Amino acid sequence: MWLFIGVGSVFLIIGGIGLLRLPDFYSRIHAAGITDTMGAALVLAGVMLQAGLSLATIKLAAILLFLLITSPTSSYALASAAMIAGIKPDAGRAADLEDDA
């Protein structure tokens, strides 16, 4: 149980670092969406194991299900809204090389 909580916390910390370090908006959304979903799921799984079979476990499972549905959906909605607003994805290193030529 503590392993789940510890690994989930590491995922959440890596996601926070990704939000600060990644270069563009879409990369940051990707880092937040992936790591926060996995980190929160692992932390909730660890807390569910610690709680044992009780009403709290059922409530935590409902929260986990809600999180697994809403987190990817919100990432998609943010990316879609950014695309509509005109924020272009960074094409990466290949685009930088073409600009230099």
C-alpha cells in the first residue's frame, strides 16, 4: 500500500516538473494529463488498500472512476480550446532547422 502511495507521489512530482520545464502548451497538457491521472490513481489505490474493505473504499473507488473519466476529457478539452484559439503546436527541432536554412 505504501508503495502505491510513494510511486503515485513520484508521478505527481514528475508531472509538476514537466509543467515547469516543457517548452510549449501542448507538451505541458500532455505531461499534466498523463502523470496526474496515473499519480492520483496510484495514490487512491494505496489509500484504498490501507482503508480495507469499508464504505470509505467504495467512495474512493467512485472518486477513482470519476478521475479516470474526467482527467483525459479535460486535457482534450483544453487542447481543443487552445487549437480553436489559434495556439499552434510547436513543430519541434525539424521546424527550427528549416527556419535556419
